[in-house]
Amino acid sequence: MTSTDYQNPYRPVPVRVFNRLGRAAQRVGSSGRLDVDKLIKHAKRKTGLSDFGDDGHLEALQVLVESINNEARLTPTGRIVQKSRLAGALIQRLRIQDLLRRHPEIDDIDLGPVIAITGLQRTGTTLLHRLLYSHPEIRGISGLEALMPVAATDSAQRAERVRKRRAMLAERTISYLSPDFMAVHPVDREQPEEDVLLLDLNFMSQSAEAILHVPSYSRWLQNQDHTATYEYFRRVLKVLTWQQPATAWVIKTPHHLEYLDVLLKVFEGVTVVQTHRDPRVAVSSFCSMVAHGRGMFSDHVDPAEIGRHWCDKTHRMVEWAMKTRAETPEGRFVDVSYYDLIPDPMTQLRRIFEVAAVEFDDEAKKLAEQYAAANPQNRFGKHNYRLEHFGLSQQAMDEAFAAYREAYDIPFE
């Protein structure tokens, strides 16, 4: 059973000691602030490269770093992890740009059919993603690739070893810092990961506001044009295809729900799968995930603030998505209810593949059934959460999501 004491995050003893030492160092003059210029210089020095590409990512990085420095209240451990994460993204941009320069033919690659899974967080998107990924002809972003799209070597075998070491370290770090987070959202380097990790390469994704208190960055992000970010994301998928060919792709993140119009514009012909679940449950479950995530990096976790922010944001996500869908010709969307997916996932897979024009033969069905049998619900522990933990009420949720619930005939759970 996961903890609901969000304001007192779990801390291993060595981490508590390190944080105390880090705070003492700050008191005697160490600022502990992240610095964009230093991150850029580090990435250039690490790679020997200098071209990051020019698509607005630098402004986004500056806004994000300023918000982290002024609002996130990171622990010394949190600062180290976020510094590493941001520096890693810059390093990947340099390597991707260098690869595109050396192999311009990558931009001509056809990704083939693309299935995009989206929906509110905690509505079955991860399960559906991994079931689709089990199809032998479907390519996804592996956990290894999400952390390191381009390794610092042209040897495919060595690149795989480097990626595995990086992914194993990330998985063990999360498990060490927050065992409860692994119960809420199991991380598996052998399974596909969310596209949001590639959108992070442009520093324009929901991931920062999910793991950090960065309200000024969140407000800025909401008012930006995300077209360049999605175009860069498509280029990175082509880079991955060039490294490991594919005939079809499955991508997934709840982030797409907020920018369906951009997704449909950049990925022409994409089949969008939208999952649905009682918003009372989906939002409270995700707020719990956010609280556990923020607790890894800060001693200051405010459940009520998390509830307000994500109730408003998820409401905006479904409203904008409904508007986009009303303006889009029929035939591009497949709706999947959580309450149909859990008891009978094979029927839902068959529906999706039929719309996407991908064959779902006996072998594909067998592989999907094997994954489902090997990964039952709650195998990493039972997730414990309630709306009131985050200052939310059933009445307020029902009023906010009434139009969405009616539009997709979503039951109360």
C-alpha cells in the first residue's frame, strides 16, 4: 500500500545526510542555482559539438531553469538530478543534430502508419501502449531510446550496452529514491516509454510540472505554439527508425491530449486512440503520482496545490481535445473505455488495429495475451489515493467534467 503522507517524502538515510551537507554548503556561499550557460558549455565540452539546432528550445530552457531556481525548492539531491536531466537533453540535441548533418537522408524516412495513444493520466494508456507494442510489426520508443536516442558511438552493439547501463541506473535511482513511485507507475527499461521524454528535448512538455513545482513555467508553456516541438519529435522518430527500421509506430502520452490539433497537423494520417475513465479516479490517482514524484526532489510538497493545478489542467486538456475533435473529420479517432479495456483488452486491440489498417493475426494476439498475463494490476503494490487528499471534492470534479463525462458516456467508478 503506497503512502499518503505526501508532505513527508520518503528519504533513504544517505540521501538525508547528503541533503543536510548540501544545505550547509549553501549557507556558506554555494548558490545551488542551475545556470543555462553552464549547462550549454558542459554539453559542448562533453560532446565536442556545438550545433543544437534552432527551434526555440533555448527560450524554453531559460524559462524552465528560471522557474526551477525561483519556485521548485529543490533539495541538493533534486538539483543534481535535474541538472543531469537538463544537461542530458542538451547532449542529445547535439548528437541528434550531428547525426542529421552526416545523414541528411534521415529526413526522407517514411514513418509508416502511426498510432497515437492519449487520454487523461491514469486511464489505461500505459497498459494499452504496452499491449500494442507487443505486436511484432509495431515499433515504439523503448525505455532505452527514450533516455538516449543517440549514443556517443556509431557501433549499434556498443550503443545498446551504453543505453542499457543508463536505463538501469535511472530505474534503480527512481526505485531507491521513491519505492512508492514504482508502485504507482512501474518503470521498465524493456518496455516502451512515453513520448514526453522526447518532447523534453525541446524543454516543452508536461513532465517538468508533473515532478516539480514550476507554476511560472506552466503558465508560459500553456501559451506557446508547440508546432516546432512536435516537428522536432517527428525528426527524432525518424532518427530512431534509421537506427532500427519499423513499418509502423505506436506513440503515447497524455500530453498529446492538450495539443491534439498540433499532433494531427504534424503527423498526417495518424490514428488517435483516446482512453476514458471516471475523472474522479483518474485525476486523484494522477495527483498522487505527482506528489510521489515531487517528493523525490523537494521537501516541500503541497497536495492542495497539486490538486488545484492538475484539476484545472486536466479539465482544460479534455475541453481543448473535444474542441479539436469537433473540428476534425471522422475516422481519425478510436475511443477506448477503461472499463472495456481491463476485462477484455483483446477486443479493444482488434478495434484499434482495424482502424489503423494493421493486421492483428493469431501470433500478434498470442503475444498480447502473454504480456497481459505476465503483468497483472498492482503487481508492484497497491496504489492508495483519494480526492480529499488533494483538497478536491466529488461535487467540484463532477461539475468540472460534466460535459466530458456526457460526451463519452463515462460511468462513475
